[in-house]
Amino acid sequence: IFFILMSVVGMLEGMQIAFFAVAKYTPEERGNSKFQKMTCQLLFKGDGKNLPGFMIGRQLMVVSCMFFIARVTSVSIPEGGSNIFDVPDGVQEFFNTGLLGALITTIVASIAWQLVASAFPLAFLANPITYIFLRICL
């Protein structure tokens, strides 16, 4: 479930970047595949009012996923218990804070997907999962 949630967060983060990049394109430049057209029609329908709506829905989904990911990546070893991987107590206290999970989530689930989306925004629009997540967020 950890990898699924990380992928969901990544897709949503990438979609945000791709949608803002594509907003600058003319309708003719927004691609010609079925899902590119469907996504753009839904996103920019009604003078583009669905884009802010998507942003709100996206944020709610990302926050929900982050709470689940934080719970999965948090470790709590009681004092006196054996440490994970036999690390020193100071390192184990760092693991217990959950910051390691937050760091991994930020890099893997957010930044990496955003970089890909900024380089290939039309490829994100051609993905059927993008259209499905857009519908869910709206």
C-alpha cells in the first residue's frame, strides 16, 4: 500500500505541474490523443474554472495520502527495546520522529514526479490515470 500511495501522490503532484504547463498552450497544441483531449476539455471547461477546483481536490487527496504514508513510515520503538538494524539510540530516535519517511516521500513522491511532468506535460495528459484522478479531484 505504501508504493500505491506514493504513486498516487506522485501522479497528483505531476498533474499539477503538467496542467499549469499545458494551460499556456493553445488548444491545438494540447495534443491529439483521446485522453489528452478528454483531460483538456474537462480541465478547461467553463473558462478554466475546473483548474482551481482540481487544485483543491488534489490538495485534499495529497494530504490524505500523506497521513497514511506517515503512519506507515513511522516507527516507534519503546525505550529499552531493541533498535531497528541495531543502530545507536540517537539514530533510532531520529527514526522514531518520522522525518525519514517525510524526506523519502518528499523526494520520491513529489519532486521526482514534478520534474518528469515539467519535462513531458503532454505525456502526463495522455495517461488515462490522469483523467481518472482529475475526475476524482473535481
